[in-house]
Amino acid sequence: MNPDGMPLHRQEISTTHPRLAYLGIEFQRSFSSNTLRGVHRDARFVAGALKQQLTR
């Protein structure tokens, strides 16, 4: 966590814990990342990124 209590990540993928991803963080990838309207786009990206990590 950073000093503000937010998780450390790069494009939703944790930089401190392997195979961990975050969703619903404000302004994560877009203005609507923390809403039901926008989190699905972030989830699609995270699913692909985690799949790549698991197949390495």
C-alpha cells in the first residue's frame, strides 16, 4: 500500500503480489473505472493480463 492506503499496481496488476489484480479503483484506467458502468472494461484487461502471467 502507498501512504494514502491505495494498493501498489501497474495497470491493475499488483506490483507486490504475483497473480493479484485490483478492480474498481478510482481513475484506474478511465474516469469510470470505479463504477459498474466502467469496471467491465478493466476486468476484461485484467483477465487477459492474468492469463498471460499464468501461461508463462
